[in-house]
Amino acid sequence: MVTLEEISQLLYGAGEEMPGWQGTQDELITLAAKTFPGKAFCVVRQWILIGLTVNPEEKEKLTGIGLLPATLYAHEVVLDSRNRFQPGMWVRSNFGKSFTEGCMFETKSTVYLLWGSGQRKEATVGAAFSMSA
């Protein structure tokens, strides 16, 4: 069972600082369009790249189907290319497929564009995926 303390630490506790994209929003969107042409994108701020604590068997299953043992949480959506999320909302992704250029977290359907600094943290699968809209 996931505790409130685990969730609180994940959302608001200390983590490893990461720079994300430091240029303009338009430059970031242009980079994403070149790297992932035609793929939906979501520009986010105040983000947390969550490394999931999984056992070797779980990690092997994930990597075997092309997924990373990682997900992304963002406190603020800035822009969603398909209008699934409104500006100011929070979002949590599914499992990642790739992490590119230190600022693009790709899932099966979306590339999350990490604008500005964020954090890297570790969490259990239960804690990370207990948050849902």
C-alpha cells in the first residue's frame, strides 16, 4: 500500500536537479518536431523524471517491450499539441520509451518537452502510478 508520505516525498521532497531545456518554448517545439516528426507533444514545467524501482525481472519485461523503467510527472502543463491537457494542469505520463537531449521524454503516444529545470527522483511503481487525473 502506498502511503501519503511516499507521495508527498515524490512530489515535494528533494531530488537531483536537472536543467531541462533552457532556450525558448518555440526552439524546444522545433527541436521536438525534427526529432519526433508528427508525434504529439506536451510542453511542461516543474517536472520530475521518476526512475522506477523495479526488480531485475520487471526491468527485463519492460526493456523487452521497448520501455524504460521510468515515468514523468509535471506540476504544470504549458502547452499540449492535441489539447488533451489545459495549461496549468498537472500530468503524469505512462512508461517512457526514450529520454533524448536531456529535455524530451518520449512515451508511446507523446513526447513531453521538459522546459526549464526539474528533478530526477526514484519511486516505487505503486507510488508513481497512484496519481491519476
